[in-house]
Amino acid sequence: MTPLPAALGSSGFVAWRLEREKYVPTWDTAEGAFQVGGRWSSKGRRVIYASLDPATTILEVAVHKGFNVLDTVPHRLLEVEIDAAPVYVVQKSAIPNPNWLQSGTISPNQQAFGDALLSEHPLVLIPSVVSGHSWNLLIDTATATGTFRLRNDERFALDTRLLSNAISS
């Protein structure tokens, strides 16, 4: 696994999120996860999904939207500052079903597992499915209020070599 930040929980760290440009003003409302749910949260729960590194956050979005969308629809790369706050780390061995860390259909039990974690911990680090050696950060907006803020954002530009490889495959 990618090493966790040394300052985790003691002096803050940075997480990354790739957001469609038109939704940047409301990025911190977690409206998408609220409307449809996510891998680790049920519909109706406001959870921001981010990653500990920009590359993983780009892959997490690309796996859902595809590289064509990332090349044609404006997106912004958000740098999110996380204050010194307790962060619960979920190791792979603590996931009840190892298949939950594989691509495929999301289980309602998987979402319930994530909901239970988020009910106890406002900030949860969990292994990424798309990049199994990387980390995703789940931020429960209801209980993590005041522990995160947008530090910076920049226009995202897809490396078009990824697009040409996606088309020729």
C-alpha cells in the first residue's frame, strides 16, 4: 500500500478530488453520493469521495466516466485540506468480504458496512478499488463539518495519450 501521511490525525494532510467544473461551487455538499449512493455509502448519505494522491482520484473518476468525458467535459482538480482530526484507517484485512475490493457490482452490505464506519468516524481511509495500493478518503459531511476545506483548485487537462490508448484498445 502507498504509505499513509506521517501527519495523519496530528497536523493535517491533503486529499484530492476531481470534480466536474460546473459542480465545483457545490463540491462540498456531496450531492452525487446523496442522490445515488457510492461504493461505501448508501443513497441519501452525503459522503465526499477523495483520494490521497491526484493520480488515484483521476483513475477513480475515469473508471466511471471514461477518458473521453475527461477529455471533453471541463473538470477541476481540487486540493482539499484536512485538519488535524481523527481519521479511521481500514486495512484490507478488515474488509468483511474481499470481493468488495474488486471491481463489479456494489453490494448493499458493502454500503451498509461503509455507512456503519461513517456513523462512528467522520473521516475514513479505505483502500481504493481501482488502484489497490492507494487510499480513498471518505468524508461524512454531516459529522466532519469544519475539518476540511478547499485549499486550491486547478483546471484539469487529460494527457491525450490516455485517450488514444483508450480508443485503440
